[in-house]
Amino acid sequence: MSRKTDNFGTGDYAVGFGRPPVATRFQPGQSGNPKGRTKGAKNFATAITAELKTRVAITENGKPRNLAKLEVIAKRLVNKAAEGDPKAMALLLQFDRAGQMAPKTDATNLEQFAQVDQPVIDSIVQRIRQTAVPNGELEADNSAAATGDTP
């Protein structure tokens, strides 16, 4: 099938695959999805997280308490595992193996990392300053600092 290039813009051509009618084509500057995604639309994970954070009233040891649903689920799972439910035990052990119940890094480890990494951080900052400031200005700043004069 040959293309008719002379009548292409007027709509007077053979309509077919790759050649839609002129009236149904996308117009320049007009979105194919004008309404778009509605504001505030939440995905499934966000809805689950919000629902797990909602608080419910429970009675624990004869006292009323307000807990998040996630906390209630955790309490029931641990209690079932303590009673001997093998499925609950397997789930808790799997959760533990995944590292979810591992203790977080304490402040002493962070201080050790900071002491070890400080020379590296200083050298990176020095290189950034040397490349960011032209050489003439850097020498002027160094000479002023050496003489005690402030610019």
C-alpha cells in the first residue's frame, strides 16, 4: 500500500494501521490522561500501614489499654508462640532470622566510625574546596590566614 503524503494533513487519505482518522488523534499540548491520578489516592501498602497504626481498646490484666493494631498482633503472636503453637514459633524464628529483631547500632559504634572516617572526610572537604575556589583566591585566603589578617 502506498502512502499518500500530499493529503496527509487534511484527512483525505486511507485510514488504517498507523494512520488514524484526523478527528481521533491526540491534539498537540493535550494530555492523554487529563484527570490523572486523583490527589490523595493511596496504594495498598500505605492503606495497610495506616490501618496497622490505628489504635484499639483492649483489656490486659483487667486494665483497659489503647494499643496500635500492630502491637496487638505482635502480642498475640508472641503469646501463641509461648503457648506452644508451632506455626507462631516458626513465624517468630523466621522474623528473627531476617534480622528484624536485631538490636540497632549503639552510639559507641557510631563514635568509632566517626573517629576512623574523620581523616577521609577532611581530605574530601579539602579537595572540594580546592576545586570550587579558583587558585588565585585560594592563595589570597591562605596568605591572609598566615599573616593573621582577615579579609
